[in-house]
Amino acid sequence: GHEQLLKMMEERMMDVEQKLRLVKRLLQDKVNQLKEQLSKNTKADAMVKDLYVENAQLLKALEMTEQRQKTAERKNYLLEEKIANLNRIVKNLASPTFNS
């Protein structure tokens, strides 16, 4: 009975060792999977930061473009007023000439 008990204990130990090796392999697979996910997340985080910076630059460029457009519109308006005034002056100068 003593040897049979010893043999049973040995078989149990081998079974436990086999199960432990399986669990260790599964855990290693999970660790590898998590490392890969961390790498992907790090790359995605860097891309998000780059996009954030690029977006800020684009917004600044848009603001500057809008400011230039407003300035151009103001200058255009002033030029149109000057042209209208010059046309009035030319008309006033031409009127007496034709009348006399």
C-alpha cells in the first residue's frame, strides 16, 4: 500500500506539473498579447499627439488666412470708395466743360 500511495502521489505531481506548464504557457501568451497591445496603444497615442499638433497648426493657419481675407476685403472696400469718389470728381470736372 505504501508503494501504491507513493506512485499515486507521483502521478498527481506529474499531473500538477503538466497543468502548471500549460498555465505558464497560457500566461506567457497573454503577456505577449498585452505587450503587443501596449505597443499598438503607444503608436496610436503618438499619432493622436501628432494629429493634435497638426490640427493646432492648421487652425492657426486658418485664422491667419481669415485675417488676411478680412484685410483684403477692407482694402477692396476702401478702393471701391476711392474709385467712386474719383468718378464723381471726374464727372464734376467734365460737367462744366460740356456746359460751357
